[in-house]
Amino acid sequence: MEPEDLKTCPYVPNHRMPASRLQYHLASCKKKNPNIAKKMANCKYNACHVVPIERLKEHEANCTERTAVDDAKPCLKITKGLGGNTMVKHPWVQFLVGKKKCYKSH
């Protein structure tokens, strides 16, 4: 069995742990280091990516977890339907917000 990659804690760089334990460690270390944690932010593509707030936009623009799907603009159109209900229209499905009924679009 090969040893697992060691990851470095973004809150306390002296902390090193196997990649499989990183998520648990981050939650614990964030609680124990609130002054450091308030200067850090999580990447929207991977919650285990924790970077200084001022570097977040740069990180997310170059994040290895980012995909073409994340970059696609949503193709939802919101309109008022009959009776003043808010309608969400999608190319494949349209439905009433807050209702359980689904309607196929034509």
C-alpha cells in the first residue's frame, strides 16, 4: 500500500495530514483559529481549497476543479405566468416556482 499524499493546512502551515483527512482537519482548525479563518475564504469549486480572501477571485479563475459547465451561463428565463405566478422557463422544462407540477415546454 502506497502512502497517501500529504496536504498542508491553509490555516496553520505546520499542520500536514493525508488528503483523506483534509476536510475534517479544515473544519476543526477553522474553529480553533477564528482570527486566521476570518481572513480566509473557500473556493466555490472545492471547499477544501481555502485561500486568503484577497486571492479568492484569482484562485477561482484558475482553479483546477473548475469545469466548462461552471462557466456556462444559466439559460433560465423568469416571467410572470397566468394568475401572477412566477414561471421559470428552461429549454427542456418549465415549472411553477413553489409548485410540484412540472410542464414540458414545446
